[in-house]
Amino acid sequence: MGINSNRVEHFSDSTNHHETTVTICSSTEAMPNLEVHKVCLPPHKTTLQKLRHRLSEIFFPDDPLHRFKNQTWLKKLLLGLQFFFPVFQWGPNYSLKLLRSDVISGLTIASLAIPQVIYTYMYAYINMSIYSVILVVPFYRYHVDFILQGISYAKLANLPPIIGLYSSFVPPLIYSLLGSSRHIGVGPVSIASLVMGTMLSETVSYADQPILYLQLAFTATFFAGVFQASLGLLRLGFVIDFLSKATLVGFMAGAAVIVSLQQLKGLLGIVHFTSEMEIVPVLSSVFSHKNEWSWQTIVMGISFLVFLLATRQISMRKPKLFWISAAAPLTSVILSTLIVYLLRSTAHGISTIGHLPKGLNPPSSNMLYFQGAYLGVALKTGIVTGILALTEGIAVGRTFAALKNYQVDGNKEMMAIGLMNMAGSCSSCYITTGSFSRSAVNYNAGAQTIVSNIVMSSAVLVTLLFLMPLFTYTPNFILAAIIITAVIGLIDYQAAFRLWKVDKLDFLACICSFLGVLFISVPLGLAIAVGVSVFKILLHVTRPNTMVLGNIPGTQIYQNISRYSSALRVPSFLIVAVESPFFFANSTYLQERILRWVREEEERIELNKESTMKCIILDMTVCVGKSCGQCDGKAASVKRLGVIRVEWAIFVSW
């Protein structure tokens, strides 16, 4: 029935021990003689030793301190510096050849970092085919693209556009010292920006209380950093695993719909618009302010939106023409900016980005909000956005590490991202993490080390000091059109269809997340979906699968008879496999289910006039430990089986 490596701990009881020999006879197939091997119990361990071993297995599976064993104090100091500051690990071997690659990739991702202030969900819009030839495109185009991308992420969080650029300058420098990923590109991301803007806007409006809103945004970023660093320090990274793929599919689809509807403000030229993010108040606000619609804005906005959607569709149908969709956003920004500049004396109804201040990040530690009525809002926003940022950042880091066959320490990454956000909150930055779009560009541009982030920060610095006036006349309707085009790619209906085919509970989590975001709120929709995912986990644990096993003729292999037509039942024996540990939460269910198997087997024997069932064998090879509930469950099962006149009940646990 199979053997695994589950542990056997010291165990004794007061019952009498005896050996039993069971011979299985089959009239249809001669079974070979089985060799009996005696298994010795492991050395006795105290309760404290067992507890220490279990905690070590749970929180330190990688044994991070193994490198410090049998080392001198000087060597331990060097290893400690390398552990907390990976720059000391790769720095001594850094060369000019690596620097050349990092400079090229750093300048390339800088071109993304700056447009990330305009392209709100751009990472879903830029696909991998663009990245594969990124270097053949002139640098200046991508440099402007990244500036725009940064501005729009800040707009998504309802923050001033310049905050998006500030967040692309300081955090990458901090991560360069602490991070372990060589290819990750640090900056604002769409999901965290969206959630922060939504949660804060439900309580405080930036238009009415801009200073308080900025205080809460920086404070939420600080709390997110503390939470992220704490997870890494306490090695509790498994918390983010509760955000399943199904949850994120529904969440991103719902967010995409809401964000698209929110862009109607810029696309229609509406001045007074709701700050709420649910579908009903957004649509109500659109139609209740018809008197504010601007026909010039509508005509130009829809024209550029159709152009962007058309270029996107062309590139999807003919991948060789990917450059059309790649160049479309920048082309649209340039054309729309020129048009608005030329018509600035007549087209007064068209709103623009306006003046963006030049200069470095101003300090914001004095703006952190640690007492007052809105402290709970900042704390809640920080935790939710911190989890979302960690989920994307670690997933991105592990993805590109796997491509280059090196390992990223998840807990170390959590501490790096957390400390990065804590430092960012004190320098006018909002929450940042590893961005998929930047990281993909960084990887395909040939980055070799994290120095590429330092180069990117340097390029952003130049932009902050000298290039900000270029975006004064960029109209808001072009930002809205670019955002709508980008977020369409987040609606992955094919993934939802696959979830329906494979796992209905995962599909339910996806739908709950989608509808919750649309009709309730972003955080509550996400919480509902996580709750459904946790319920699924509990369901699998408390209602494990059980099956009847049969022998594959001519072998000593036993498989599920409902899946393997060649598997034959062993006369007079019922072999039941339990695909879960036997403990208090499922002991009652397993007792009832095993008795049902026995009853159904007796009915089948009586119907087919076969030999009487004399023995039940429970295959419990997945039982990895013992508990009182498990032992009591086994004892109760034996008693119940005795009532129905079964001669033997054997528990097999390798």
C-alpha cells in the first residue's frame, strides 16, 4: 500500500502488546510470500526536545544558521553582514562587465518607472513579448513611459502625481542594500495603489482634506512596512499564502471594472465625482452630473481610447506587430499634449495634470499620524495593502529567480520590503514593492544584480530635478484612456472558466471576490474571498477523502478501485485508505464514513454471495502524528466494528 517517511515517535501505553499474523488467501491470484521487517522505535525524546524540533521544522525549515556553525568570530561577523545585507555577498565579485549590463537595464526600467505615474494598471498591459526586444527601442521612449506609469499609480491611490515619482526614487535604493533578488524592479504597483486609495477615500477625501489624506497615506505605508518586516522577522510568511490564485483573479477583475468606471470622470470631463469605489455610487455619480460633461473632452478622450484599443487588438492578433501597442500610449500622450497646448486659449474645459514640482523627496516623518480618530483607518489600510504588496513582490522575485536558477529567501524579502516601506514613509513615498512590469523589463534588459535599481533611481533623480515641466499640459482624459486600455487585461475570464471546470469552491472564492469588490468594497470583497478559501482548507481537513483499495494483479500495489478498473478486491478483506491525518477535527466524520464503507461492503457481499468479510485494514500512511482525538477515534472505531461482527481491524501507519 506504499511506504512513506512519516515520523514515528516514542509511544507506549498500558495495553498488552501481542503479535498477530494475518494470511491473505486469494483463489484468483497467488500472492507471493511477503518478507517481514521489524521496525525499531527511535530514541526516546523529552517533551521539550519534541517541542523544539517541531518549532524548528515549522519556522526554520531552511536552517538559516547552518552557515555559522564551526566558524570563527570574524567569519561569523562577515556571514552576519552578508545575511542581513546581501550587498556584502555579491559586492566583492562585482565587475565592470556586470556594471555595463546593470546600467543598460537600470536605464530601461527607469523608462518604466516614470510612466508608472500615468499608466495605472500598466503591468497587465505590457506583455512579455514587448520585454523580449526592449533594448532595440530607443531609451528616451521608455524613460518617458515609466514617468507616466508612476504618475498614474499615484492618481490611482488619489495622491498627487509627484508622490508616484518620489516612490520610485528612495525605496529602490533601500531595497538594493537589503534585498536578495537580482532582477526585481521596485516601485508602486496597481493593486496596492488601488486598495490604498479606496480604503482611505471611504473615510477622508483628498479634495477636502489633502493634508490629512497625505498623513494617512504615509502612516498606512509605515504600518505596512512594520507588518511586512514583522512577518519576515517572525518567519510568518505563510500568512500571504491565503491569497490564492482564485481570490486574486476575482479581485483583479472586480478592481478592473471599478477602476474603468472611475476613469469616466476624466473621460467625460466631470469635475465633481464620487470618491466611493462601489459600482452603484460610481454610476450614479456619472449620470447625476451630466451638466458637467465636456464635449471636447469626450470627443478627444473616446477617439484616443478607440485608437489604444485598436492597437492593442492588432498586437494581440499579430504578435509580430507588438511594437504598435507598445508605441501607442506614448504616441497618444505626445499628440494629446500638443493638441491641448495648441488649443489652450480656446479649450478651457479640458483638465490637465498641471504643474509638477521639481526637486528631491521632502521629509515626511513629521506627517506620520500616530494618534487621533483616524489611526484605525491607517492601521487597517496598512495591513491590507502590506499583504497585497508582499504577495506580488515575493511572487515576482521567486518567478525570476527560478528563471535564473537561484534562490530568493522569502522571509528576508519580507524584511527588505518592510524596511523599504518604513523608510519610504519618512521620505514622502507611499507603499511600494516588486513590480511585475519593471522586473520583467529589468530581466529581459540583461540585469545581472540589484545595481540596476540604483541606476533606475539615479535616472528618476534626473527627472525630478529637470524634466517635470514636460508634463504640465498632459490632459487627464489621455490618462483615463490609457488606464481603461490597461485594466481590460486584468479581466481574465478564461482563468475563471478554468476554475469552474477544475474546482467549484475556487470558482466560488473568485466570484465572491469579484462581486464583493463591485458591490461592497475592495477590502471586504477581498476578506470574503479569503474567508471562502480558508473554509475550503477547513473542509479538506475536516472532511478528508476516503477510498476502498484493491490489489493490482501480479503486484503488491493497491490502488483506488473506483479509478483503477484492474484493481481487484481481496476476498474477506476491506482495505480503506484515509487521505488525511486522523485527529480531533475529523475523528467523528471518519468513524461514520468508515462504518458506512463497512455497511456498503456487507451489502455488496450479500448481494453477490461472496465470502464473509473478516478483516478491515485502514491505510493511514498519511497520519503524521498522534493526538488524543486520533487514539480515541481508533478505539471507538474498533468498538463499533466489533458490534458489526468484524473479526479484525488493522491500522496500517508506516
